[in-house]
Amino acid sequence: MKRPEGFDKSAAQPDPPPTKSRRKRAARSQKDTTRTDVDGGQAERVAPLHSPSVNTSHESKPKPAPKPEREPRRRIRAVRSAPNPEVHAKRELRRAARARKRAEKAELRRFTRRARTRRYVWLSVSGLVAVLLALIAVAVFSPILALRTVVVDGTNRIDPADIQTAVETQQGTPLALLDFDAINEELSVFPLIRSYVTEIVPPDTLLVHIVEREPIGSVKIDGVYTLVDPAGITIQESAEQIAGVPLIDIGGAELSSSAFTAATEVLLALPTDLRAQVESVSATTKDDVSFVLTGVGQRVVWGSASESARKAAVLESLISIRDADEAGEFDVSAPSNGIFRPS
């Protein structure tokens, strides 16, 4: 059986050389150079300079010899010496110690945060207390806040200058150190003062609000007319009857008796304009209060001090329907049946 060609060649038969490389060498050897005529003629083909059999009309300048290529510089790298194991171990030990200290500080800050917060709170509170104590010390001991002015109001019968003179002993004292017991003792000598209120007005003023006693009537005791208030406190004494207030006749009883109390309660229950018309009031017990009106001397039988508001309303109605110049007696001891008895 005949084998196809090309599959199995004989081992003795060599491979033909490549034709491509022979053609390149032949073309390179047959290459000519051209020269142009100086007169502008046709160019002549000149044999290559390396061929010995061809003469040229000019001498060709020799080409300079090519410079030898520089070899690239080799970078010389410094060879590091191998690290010392002991130095490396010490370095790692220091690094570990630093890391451990950082971790310990972080843990310490975390566990002492509450204590630090508590300490900051205590420091803040202590600072505020210190500031308050300093302000109090300034207010107490500083001469800037000392008493220099005393203002009195609410007086009618009392001269304000007398009260200012009484409080003069406190002049120059810091407002926080005023002796109010001494002020009370000085003002207690004024019988017309029923009560008073003091008010400190920084930086150097003391206000004194006076409430005077209101006289309810005068009582004749041992030939002396004594002006008294509803509590029986003596306001003024005079040898003559005091105008503007009714004369209270209690038959020689004490000012602390029930007769005096009933008489003052009746006077206080009357309207202001009607009370101003009362000339005198008398009582021997708490149930037989009566008084006389100014003018023609109309008398009013009041009775006890109970239901005084109703009795006052009935009396005003009777007075409004009767002639003021008609003498007689109003009886309102029974408020449901008030009557007028002409004299």
C-alpha cells in the first residue's frame, strides 16, 4: 500500500532552508545607491560602497565610527544587614508596654467617669455656695447697704418726723443687721399706732407703713375725757369733751366690761354717715344699748348687739320716712318690727 506524500519523510532527507531569509540577503547585497548629476542629468546607478569592483566618481566621506553604547548603570543597592534579634525584641517589648499603658488609661477613664462627674458636681455646688456666701457677706457687712433714709406713710394724727427720730438710732447700720426689736420698742411709745410694717428697700432705705388706731368714742373717767379705740386703748386725754366722736356712758364700768364691748360693737355696725350723727351712746349691760342722734335729740333703742346689721338697715328706713326735726324715739330692738314713737 502506497503512503500519501508529506506524512512520513525519510529521516535522511534534510529540511530545505527557509527561502525568505535567502531572498532578504540577496536583496540586501544587490542594493545600489543613486547619484544625481550636478548638471541635472539622469541619476546613475552606483555600485554599493562596499563592493571592491565598482569605482565611484567622487570620493565618499568616511562615516564616523559609531559610538559604543553605554552599558546601563547598575543600581547598587545597599544590602541591609540582618536585624539583631535582641534589639528587635526590646523594640517590640517597648511597643507592647506603650499599648498596655494606653489600654490601662482608657479602662481607668471608663471606670472613674462617674467619680469624675460627681467631683465636678461637688466642685460646681461648692463654687456656687462660695459665691452666695460672698454676696451675703457683702450684703451684711458692706457699708454700701447701710441705713440712711427712713420713709413713713399711713399717718394721720402722728407726725412722721417723730417716727423718723425714733428710728434714728439705727442710722448707719447695714440693712441686714437692723435691730427690729429696738425699732418695736421705740414705736411702742406711740399710742396712736395700732400696727406697723417695715420694708427694706436697698441700698439704704427703710419704709415704715403705719396703721393708726381709729377712735370709737370718748369716755369720761374721773372728770377727764379719754379718747379710746374699740379695744379700749387710750389714744388721747383731754379736760374738755372731744369733738367729732360720741360720748360713751357705761355707768362707771371698766373699759373691759361687757357694756363697753356691746356699745362699741353697735357703733361699729352703723354705716359711716349714720355713725357721724351719733352724739352719745349708753349701756349698763350688753342688752340695753341706746344712743342719741344729733339735731333734735332723737333717741334710738337698740337692745343687744346681736343682729346689728338688720337693725341698722331698719333704722335707716325709719329715718328716711320721718322728719328730721320731729322729736321722738326709734325702737329697733326687734328688727322685724321697727317703730317710731313721737314724743
